[in-house]
Amino acid sequence: MRIFVFGSSITSSYWNGAATYYRGIYKSLAALGHEITFAEPDIFSRQQNRDLSEVEYAKVIVYQTPRDIDGLIELAFTAGLVIKHSGVGSDDDLLERRVLDCRSPHTQVAFWDVDAPATLRRVEDDPCDPFRLCIPQYDLVFTYGGGPEVVQRYLGLGARNCHPIYNALDPETHQREPADPTLACDLVFVGNRLPDRERRVEQFFLRAAELAPEKSFILGGEGWGGKSLPANVRWIGHVGTGSHNRINASARMALNINRDSMADVGFSPPTRIFEAAGAGACLVTDKWHGIETFFEAGREILVAENAEEIVALLRGTTVEEARLIGDAMRTRALREHTYGQRADEVEKILCAARVGRYPSALDSAVMQAAERRA
């Protein structure tokens, strides 16, 4: 099938946390025989900060927005599936309407949400939000995460269906690497400074650094330059995806902190969890609903509810114990959580949709959760 995609960027992870997800999903769909065209706008200096110079599995179109949108819609008419991702970053409301013009007996149109909690909160809070009228018109709705709650909320807004497709591990990209002595630390966190993340970074990461002055901490990501940091925290700026394995391998433990919205909804493991798994890192995560769907707490992943518990884990977990936890997480991810498996899920949904026999959205989410628990 020819698939035409509108997304933020597949070539650059600069201020673009969805890049790893896009790459894993579309590389794996291409491996199944689909022909991928990915259209991304030239905004936010992403093209000047590419960390993927060539995309072998997709044709990438970099466009000027809104000037080029009409021409792109004309190209999309020839595809079997047109996907509009959330958070393209410019003229999203225009694209959400225009891609629906591509619907025909030969072309289905999907909305693929990479930040469902934010999208749903916006639409639910504003009855006049223009996207509210678009939701029932999409043939398919996919989400980056969110589990049964997100599915039910989308159905409540009139979606025909809703299918969570979670983040995953790319075995060809997320791998073990030798540790880099210049990045050695007790705990590393990589994430851009965002309004609904900063408070939790303060609560979990920076507070832990204050409570454990004898430990060393590394903070990666954009936007932290003006932030007051404890003396034992080193900020290293933007971290391209090509450096994630090295950073995860160099820290004694890696930390995941979900944004407020993702933590509240749950069932939304971010890319950094599976990147850490691929590197065999010992990961500590803040607590959120649905963790057990993906990894076993205490054996494959460590869970902390506050900075005090993070410090206790740093002080109470030996190097050997951390290694065993990282190994167990990697084994589980390779067995159950690869992008190849996620693409197989998408393929099944697309095949069923073409004959109008896919399961109900809620049933689909429940079945996926049951399969992972088995």
C-alpha cells in the first residue's frame, strides 16, 4: 500500500520527541512492503539540525507551510492511506481538515495522535475546537499510547475506532554500546524543557540530586540553559538520537519522567524507556498506570513515586543488580515490544479496515493488553 504521511519530522529529533517513534513505525511498515512518503514542514530549525541525513525506507518531502499544502494534498490523493499526525507544528488545523478531502473508495484517511492526552484535553475543554468536527470523519484513529481511557474518550467524541500503537524497541538502532567515561554518572535524564514536564523534573530529578550530593547526575535536552541546577548536575544540551545508546550505557541508571498529562492518563511509555531497554540500561521510572503491561516492576524496571525513593534506589542497588535489571528489561523488550511487532498490529488493523471487519476500538485495546500480560 502507498502511505502518505504528514508529521513533524522524521529526519530531525531537534525539539521533536516523536522522531524515534516515526522512524521505528515507518521503517517497519516499509519492511512489510508498504511505500512510505513522509511530508514534514521546514520549521523550528529542524532541517538545520538533522540527525538522519538519509531515510532509506521512505521518500521525505520537506515543504513550506502553508504554501505547499495544496500540492501535497494532490499528491496524497494517489495513496491508499493518508495519515495526519498530531503536532506537525504549523497549520495543524488546516491539515486536519484538508486531508479529509483525500477520502475516496480507494483512499482511507487516518489521524495518528502522538500526544493524545493533550489533544483530548484541548478538544474536550473547547466545544468549538474545529478538530472536534473532524474526528468522526476519519476512517481510523491511532494513538501513541493511552490505553483504554484514551480509547473511550476518542469514542465519546465520535471516533469510528481508536487503536493504541505503543512505542517500542528498534533492535537495529537501540543497542548496547561501550560506556563513555566522559558521560559517566549515577543517573541520567534526557528530555526537553516543557511546561508540563519541568515541575516533574524538579520533583524527581533535581530534588534527587539535592538529596544525594555524593552522586553525579547528567541532564540532557534543550531549554535547560537558564535553569538553576544543583552543583552535582551537569547539563549537556541537545542529545541527538545517535548518542542515546552511548549515554544510556555510560550511566549507572537512566531515569524516565513522564509529562503530567502522560502520567495522569497512563499506558504511555515514551521512547526513552525502550531506548534504555535496547542499551541494557537499568531504568528508573516515575509511577504511572499501565507500567505492568510492559515491564515487571522490581525485576525488569525500577519504579519510584518521589525523589526520596529514587535516592534510595541509587544508594541501595548494586552495580550487579542494576546490570541484571537492565538485561531482563532488554530481553522482555526484544521478545514483546519491537517496532516490527507494532507494525504487525497496524497491518492487521489496516487489512481488517479494508473489509470493514476490524474489532471495536475498546475490544482491540483490551485484547492488546491481555496479549502482553500473557
